[in-house]
Amino acid sequence: MGRNYQVLLVDPDVDHRAQLKQLLGSLATGVVGEASYGIEASRLAAELQPDVVLVHVEEPLAVALRTLEVVQRAAPRATPLVVSRLTDADVVQRVMLAGARGFVTLPTSADLLDRTLRTARDRHSESLDRALSSDPPDAACVAGTIITVFGPKGGVGKTTLATNLAIAVAGSTGARVALVDVDAYFGDVAITMGIEAEHTLPDLLDALAAGQQVDLGTYLVRHPSGLYVLPARHTGNVEATPRAEAIASLLRRLAGSFDFLIVDTPGTFGPQVAAALDESTTALLVTSADMASVKDARMSLTSLQRDGFDEDRLKLVVNHATNANSVTDADLARAVGYDIFWTFPHDKAVPNSTQRGEPLVLHQPRARMAVEVQALAAHLGGAAPARDEGAAFGWFRRRK
Ligand SMILES: Nc1ncnc2c1ncn2[C@@H]1O[C@H](COP(=O)(O)OP(=O)(O)OP(=O)(O)O)[C@@H](O)[C@H]1O
Ligand SMILES: [Mg+2]
């Protein structure tokens, strides 16, 4: 019997994960961890440094492929291997270009899986010994994660959440973080952050469409918090809304340069928002507690579920932007028909900070809303909990 390899299993479908685990359990191979796509996979890969990362690739392909790339950065000594029901030559080619060392078509037998795993691992180990002998793995690497904040109702707190979350993720992880305002002509990110923008998202899209060589640094504004911001254009001249594919392609490009992208979206659910969601590792659907917003949230959820959007990536967030009700979280969850991932309190400090263009997490980090955003940032960014539980950064109360 060969060596007992340690395998990290990456599969967003819990039932399918159990089947794969059972198959692997019959081999001389140990499953040391299980994860869904995205941040969870990269964080566990970095933490466990397994011998093999076995990724189940399914639609949406972009997220599966990004996960495949990210786990390699998080655990460069692990052998990336893919299992999939998708057998198109195009899919296999994209999987191999994303760095997989082997591809097993499902359904498969334990024997075939074992042989592929061992052959891929042995070959990979030889090249690893040469290439990585002087290059220790970066255990903190979590890269290219896209978090999109959306909600079909205006004024529910998307921009408030996106701006503060981006600053908090940058502060808690020390990673490169960019905030992108996809609401190309009406977005409020710049104003909420007190930024004067020389170049904007439509400018960058124009330059890319014209085939120009672009230096991203020219278009992104560096905020004093260390965050990079790609703001909207406010000229009074509203031109054609950017094409959805242009938004998707821009996000992919930025994700190649930043560890985290936080994306703020307009209060309507158009093709641009759908494109951003497709690219996202995590989609935060924001609703306030009033019935109009709850109804809109339920409609978007139903439509995303109907389109097969992966529920592991879809998180419902309640922001008490107005203070007009006594509805409980349980009532809200029932009304939307989805579990609540995170709740933000009503906080009078928020409108003041919006007015002044001074993000709450920076200027009043102990405000109730700021503390809650920091907790979410720690959760999504994979940062360690704070030492001092009583402090403003007394983080990490996982909701689900
Ligand atoms: N938790 C909160 N407590 C109090 N006020 C809040 C809270 N969250 C947001 N607000 C306030 O609600 C208003 C709308 O917030 P914001 O601009 O973030 O919403 P939005 O969803 O981005 O709106 P739009 O769809 O127009 O882009 C702002 O004045 C903001 O200060
Ligand atoms: Mg907004």
C-alpha cells in the first residue's frame, strides 16, 4: 500500500461531498478537511497544507476555476486535482489551464481515483522539490476573492456596508483590497468615502474597450485606509450603461491583482449586477426590515435560485437602516424564505458618517454598526479573532 495522502476536499454540494468522502475513505487516503468554494477553501488550504486538494468542478465554472487557482496559492505544495461531471473539451482545457494536475470524470471508481491521485501526486512532488525548495508557502494567502453587495431596493445600506466592509477587510487582513463601484454613473462610494476621483470606472472601461494598455494604478484611488477605490463617474452626462460582459471581465482582471474585491452595486437588479454576482465568491443580499425591501429580497432570491445560483455563495444580510419596526430576525427569515447570515443594527452614527464622507469603521470604530461590520470582515476575510474580547474589535460571532 502506498503513502496515506492528506486530502482537502472542495465541493459546495454537501451531499456530493459526503459521497466523495466515502469513496476516498475506502482508499489509503485521509480527508483532513472539507470546504466549499472560495474563501473557505483557500483558508483551509493555507491552514492545513494538505498533500492534495481535490476540487469538484461544477457550474458556475468561473467560481470553481478561481477556487482552483486560489488554493494553489494558499497551499503551493499541494497537488490540485479535479473531479467533474462536465466533460466538454473546453471545460477540461480550462481546468488544466487553471493548474489542475489531473482530471477525473464522474462517476468514477475508487480504484481509478486512487491511481490518478497517486500518479498526479508523485509527478507533482518531483517538480515541487525543485521549484519550491527555497520558497516557503505563504500560510496567510487568501487571494482573488470577490464579495458583491447587492439588493434590489434603494437605500437599504449597500454602499454603507460595502465601503465599511472594504476598509475593515483591508485593516484586518493586511491584504490588497479594492472597492469597485459598479453603479457607473450614480454610485455613491466616492462621496461616502470623501474621495475626489480623477479617473472612474467608465474611464477604465473605455480605455480597455479601446484596446489601450492600462495601468490599473492610474485608475484606482488610494484611500488613506490603504484601500484602493474604483469610483463611479458623476458628471451629469449619463452615457450608455456599461455592458455586463465588460463589468465581468474588469472584475476578473482586478481579482488577478487584488486579494479581495468588494463590489458595490446599484439598487436595481440589471445585467451588470447579475454579471458581478456570477463572478463573486460571496454575494451579500442586503435588505432592510420594511416589507417593500423584504418583498424585493424574496423576489431576487427566488429568481437567483431558479437560475441555479449556488446557495453557498448567497448570504442574506439584514440592515436596520430605518428604525421603524419591531420585526424579529426569525420573522424576517420566514418572510424572505432564507436564513439570515448577518444582522446590522440601526445606528444613528451611520447617517452622520455618510454626510461627512467619513467611514464609520475608521472614524467611530466603537459605534455599534462599525463593530458589527468589523465582525463580518473578520469572518469573511479569515482573520483571527481579536485578543481583547471587550474591545471594539471583539470579533467573531459567527451567525451561521
Ligand atoms: N444601519 C444603519 N443605521 C442607520 N442608518 C443607516 C444604516 N445603514 C444605512 N443607513 C443610512 O441609510 C441611507 C442609505 O444608505 P446607503 O446609501 O448605504 O444605501 P444604498 O442601498 O447604497 O442605496 P442606493 O440603492 O441608493 O445606492 C444612508 O443615509 C445611510 O447613512
Ligand atoms: Mg448605494
